[in-house]
Amino acid sequence: MSIIISFMLLVCLISCTTARDSSREALQVTIGIGNGNLSKGCNDRHHNLPFKLNCKLPATPLANEVLKFADQRLALVHPIIQKFKSLITSDPLGITQTWVGSDICSYKGFYCDNPPDNKSAIAVASIDFNGFQLSAPSLDGFLDQLPDIALFHANSNNFSGSLSPNIAKLRYLYELDISNNRFSGPFPDAVLNMPGLTFLDIRFNFFTGSVPSQIFTQNLDALFINNNEFMIHLPDNIVNTHIFYLTLANNKFNGPLPRTIFKALSSLAEVLLLNDQLTGCIPYEIGLLKEAVVFDAGNNQLTGHLPFSLACMENLEQLNFAGNLLFGAVPEVVCELGKLMNLSLSDNYFIHVGPMCRILIERGVLDVRNNCIPDLPFQRSVEECANFFAHPRFCPRMWSYNYIPCYHFPSSSSIPDMAPSP
């Protein structure tokens, strides 16, 4: 009898233990501690035993990982970056896959450095998204919320919208490149309130309207606004500026070339005015661009003679006036410029070239095709030239076209507003 009683007690003990453990496992799944397999894995190792061992359950993971940042400034911009990441609609190169965790300085496209106001701090100092092919409806709430940013380069993406006025608060930003995107709206006037900005590139976008003349008086070294839809006269009230590279090409700039612009921008190394709607005559003041290496005003509606003052542009390597309405003789003094590698005067109405210019034609430096030069090949027809000259075009101050300021005045002397009559 005692044997039977002992056997019954053992069966009861095993059954009760199994039931209790089953209930415990179900409770763990319900409250999210387990997934139904946590204790089962422990049981499987001991499946030959008539009872389950008291296995220790693994610790419950935290719902949100606690991020540790190298600097408080990085912690402040982390949510800004993550919000911008959530707005990106296309990322074919998988760039944003690296934008995880607290090590912002290792995010692709982000670069850290010590900010000017605290050399022991670490902050996002520059961003280079060039060629990432990212798409987003706007940069608002991102660029303007990065207080320590000094360089922002994002060309060749698909960003759109307009630039927030709040970018004027970015006290360290000195290079801004948003070229080759889909930005639109008026010229971003906020840049006028950024005295530290030295490089501005907004070309190949869809900006429209006028360009404020104040932009030419900023502390800029380079201004690239070509290939937009700007449509104004070039300003004629510019004072001295430090711009070295100026590209206004492929817009709808119209009207004449202002005389004052050449005085004010005498430090220019590169000037691109091609494919606009410029009219009128070329003023002799163009010769004041003594530092210019490239000057391109092709495919406009400029007319009159080429001024002899071009001879003062001694550093000139490329000069393009092709596709205009220029006429007369090509000045020999221009063909004598020692550094010229390309002089394009095709598709005009020139009637004569001298011996120095003919040497450049033979060398492939000077292109005068499709003009009205009688003894050269590939010229306009007699009828086309006759029709052009049947409608005379006159320029003001015609006497100034033979004036060469650098021949008459040493560099230390002042240059008069009006050229003297010969």
C-alpha cells in the first residue's frame, strides 16, 4: 500500500510542476518577456528528464538604445539629421544606411571638427553630399539647424523647394554649393546677410526673377548663378568687389554690358556671360579686367567693333564672342596677346583680319568662320552680309574703340572715366 501511495504522490508532483511551468511560459509571452521559445530552448537540452530544470531567463532588452555622443553638440544635431533622413524619398546609393547610431562623424557625407568658439568641442563642421543622388522636398529644418556648419556642398542631387531665410543665422558658413538640383523660387536673399560667405554656387536650378545688385558687393570670391531663369539687366552701380569667378551664363540677363561692372570687378579671373540676351556695344572698360584668364560672352546680341582695349588683358587664355552681331576688323593688338589659346569670333560679321590674326587662324587659335571676310573660306554669303550692313548699327563713344588704357597710363596711374579723343 505504501508503494502505491508514493507512486501517486510522484505523479501529482510532476503534473503540478509541468502545469505551473506552462502557465509561467504563457505569461512571459503575454507581457513580452519571452517569445515562447526562451524556456523551451532550455527544456530541449533536458528533454529526457521527467521534470523541467529551473533555467534562468535571459535579460529583457531595452526598448530604446541609450546613445552616447562624443560631444553635446553632436547630441543636439542627431534628431535633426534623423528627421531629415525620414524626409528623403530616394537614396539609390544607400547613403543614409550609414546614418545610424551615435557616431555622427562616421556618417557618410558628414565631417566633424572643432568649432571656432570652442577648440575642445566636436561638432558637424562640413557636409559633402556631392553626387549622392538623394531626393528630398526641402532642406528646411536641416541645413538651417546646423549651427556649426562651415561648408555645405550638395551638388548633383534632387533637392527641391527654396532656401530658408534662417540660413542667415549660420555664422560659420562660408561655402554653399547647391548646384544641379531642383531648387526654385526667387534668388535666396538670405545670403546677403551672411558676411562670412565667400563661395556661392546655385547654378543649374530653377531660380527666377531678379538678382539683387548687393550680391556683387558681398565678400565673395566665387559667384556661380548660371543655368537658372534669372531675367534682369546687369547692375550698373557696382562698387569694388573681390569676386574672382563670375558665371552668369545661360540665364535671361539682358541689356548692355555696364561700364562700371568692369571697373568694380577688375580682379576677375573668369567671366562667363554666354547664352544670355545681352545687347548693345562692348565698352572699352572691358580692358580693365587685367587678371582675366577666361572671358566668354558668346551667343548674345552684342554689336559694334571689338575694342582695342582687349589688348590690356595680358593673362587672357580664352576669349569668346562667337554668335553675336559684331563687325569691322579684328584688332591686330588682340591677336598679339601672348597667352591666347582660344579666340572664338565665329558667327559674326567681321570683314577683315590682319597678318597676326591670320597666323592664329593657321595655328587653330582663332576661329572666324561664318563672318564676312572675302578671302577666307567658310564665310557667310554675299547676300547675307549685304543684308546685315544695309541696316547700320551705331555705338556711343565710337572714338573710344581705339583707346588702349594700359598703353596710355601706367598701372599706378588713375584711369579716366572718359577716354580722350584720338
